[in-house]
Amino acid sequence: MLTPKSIVLVIWKNMEYLNKKLVPYMRDKYSTQFIILYTAENFLEKEWVNKKDITIDLNNLYEKAPLGNISEKEIFEEARNFENKYNITYIRDSFLQDRTYALKFLDVSSNNPIASGKKPDLTKITKEQNYYFNYFEKIISKYAVDLVIARPDDVIGFALNNIAKKLKIPSTIQMPTRIPGYMFWPCGAYLNGEQLKIASKKINYKSEIILNDDNKIGLSQDKYIRVLSFKATFNEIVYNFKDRVNWIIKDIKRGKLGKRAPLIPKIIHIVRRYMAHRYFQRIFVSDMKIINSRPYIYFPLPREPEYNTHSLSKEFINVHAMVQQAAVSLPSGYNLIIKEHTPNIGLKKRQFYKSLMKLPNILIVNYILPGPELVDNAAAVMTISGTSAVEAAERGKMAIVFASSVEYMHLSNILLGHSMRDLPETIKKALIPLSKDRKNKIMEEFKILKQTYKECGYYAPDSPLFSGNPGNIIEKELVKAVDNLIDVWNIQKNILK
């Protein structure tokens, strides 16, 4: 079996539980060389980091990228060369995928503390993006990299993944599945589900096994809702003040100031979030009789800016405009039911919601209401790239998806909403009554997908992505994680030939 020999790995804090086991395992068993990109202080002191690894401190790159005397004209000329070389556009494909930049460029979450401060200078960040392309082209060539593991939702990950794509080098990310506790490696950094599609055709479908499975699709929103209470708000404010004092003491002891987000904007956000929650409880619809009074399409709003929205749906990053167009494209007598994603509370201006509520066929429902119940009663579902499309499949219903690549795209209940001009026709297709056989086929595909997540994934329920607690991956699941990573690498090697 062929295995990758030189892997670029960008360290993501939430994946420490896996990386600290995966890197030594692959290094010892397969003689894999790792080029590790990190930002954490004292990273090189970690037990699992080895002298055989090539380590790159990203903080040093951040400092070097803006340096050098070069004219604005030369900067943009070089940028256009890279845009032509990789068939990209810096602003749309890179800067608006980087959360730090997107929050300052777009009004989508203007109340987010990260959105405050000076707007990034376009010339400067263009120069930095040029630097990363130049730097990582050399790194990938020098170390004969044959696999990239990096999220594409910042300027460095973006450069790495586009270089890999151009050179036909496989790439992937460490991604949660739609069922709690399971992670998987997509075929590419933009959530291509080719291995799920292939595996689903090989699964021996056993309905009695799958039907008794108690793993639910989607993740619980309870922890987000609990944060909105007065007690939780007060405790969070107290915690942030105590935490800042502790860091100040540490800075004094080491004689060096650390880089941290400003405290006051953070406190303002916590208070604003609580006030917004109280306000929304008064204006959002909670009565299921009102919600069910007309047939409706359910459109849960995504977290934004975020990988699942901006990176997977670069063409449609204005959710307000998308909701508006969806509403005016509905057939007569249908409502569009939208529900805010709980982590967004307090991040948007109230005008975002007020302007949408002016449309006569939009109802904004309380985010405390369970999403599955809204899917149960919906005529169809609409989403950027969310789990609600899979929840629709579970119920034998159609779903319109705006993302250009999602791992469940092979399901037959998925309709692509890739044109606002054609959206009315797409909606009509989604609302065509399905035969009993068609519904059963869709529901069977859902059950196979659920089983496929397990076949192609590894179980890590104690990881920070699911429980918020630092945990360890057991040996059996580590082996499975590595085996599945190698499988995904081989699948891409065959596709990219």
C-alpha cells in the first residue's frame, strides 16, 4: 500500500488530541516526514515533536511577509500573476475566507469584537499573500510534499491548498462528521466527499443495525442556549476579568506582553449578546401553530463568516441577499421560515432581522425551537452547506444547497441552488410531491450515509470539537484515522493522475 512520505500539517489547537498521536505513529510506522506549521509558544518543547520534523513558526512568517521595498504597482502585478496561475481572485477566494479580514470588510457580523479596529490595507495584505505563495511554493518543492493538511480559510491555508491543487498534490482537513463523536478526512480541503460516495456503494446495507443506532444527525445546540442566560452571562464576564488579571501577572513575571484580544470589546459583546437574546425572545415567532399555518421551506441561517459558509459557498457570501431572493422566489401561499444559528446572537445588527421581517412571506422563528421539528413540518429545506440537508434526507425530503462542494452532495435529495436567476425553478422542483418509493430511496440513502460516516471516519467523542474537553484518541481509532487518511490520499492520487 502506498503512503504519503512528506506531509505539510498546519496545527489547529482543537486537533492537538489527534496530532500528538498521529504524527509519531506515521513517523515511526511509515517513515513519514512532517513539515509542521505552528503558532503556539513552547510548541517545540512538546513531547511528540521530533528533530526529524521540519518545524515552521508562523509568527515569524507573519513578521516577514510585509517587509521589503516594492511599489504598489509591482505588488498588484505579482498578485495578478498568481491569480492567473492558480485561477483565483484574491479578494473573493482568499481575503473573504479569512475570518479576521472578512469581519472587517463585510457588515455581516459588525458587532463581533474581531470586527472592530482598523480595516486591513488591501495593498499590504496583497503583498503578504504574494509572500505566502512564493514561500510555500519553495517549501513544497524543497521537501517533495505529497500531502497537505491545512484548512483553506486563512491566507496561509489558502496558499498551501492552491499550490497543492496546481501540482496535483492531495489535500485534506480534519473535519467533524454530521453525527456526534465521528471525524473524517474529506477528499480535498473543500469538503469533497468522494470517499463517502465510493464507500456507500460498497456498504452491505443492514437496516436492523442502522435503525438501532442511537447516534443522532447534527450537534446539540443546548450548550449555546445555556450561554445566553443571565447567570451564564454574569459568570462569563467575571471569568474574563479574572483571566485577564492572570495573564497580566504572567506577563509581568516573564517581562513580555502577550498578544491578546482587547478585553472591553469582548465584555461589550457578552452584554450585547444577552440583551439581543432578551429582545429576540419578544419578536421571534415561537408558536408552532403560526409556523405551521402555511406550507413552508425551512432555511436555518449559518454561522458566518465561517468555513462551512464562506469557503464552501464563495459565490454566495451575502446571506441576507440569499434569504431575500429565496423568499421572493417562493410560490404563492408558501412561507420561508428562517432560524438564526444560536452562536450568531448579538453579532449582527438588529436591522438585519427587521429588514427581512418586512417581507410578507418570511417568518423568523425562535432559535430555541428544535431544528428537527421544523424540518419535520417543512415542505423542503434550503441551506448553504448545513446538516439540515441531511436531516431532510432522513425524512425523505428535498433540500436546496448553495455550496459548491459538500460531502453529502451525492445524495439524491440534493438540488444545487447555484443560480439566483434559476432559483424559482429549483424551488418548484424541491416542492414536487415525491412518490413513496422515492421517499424510501432517499431515507435509505440517509441510513447508508450514516453508516458510511462510521466506515470512513474515526471515533473521537472526547475531542474539543464535540465536548469542549481536551481528550485522547484510543489506539484502535488512531489506527483507523491513519488508515482512512491513507485511503483518502490514494483516492485523490488516482483522481489527480
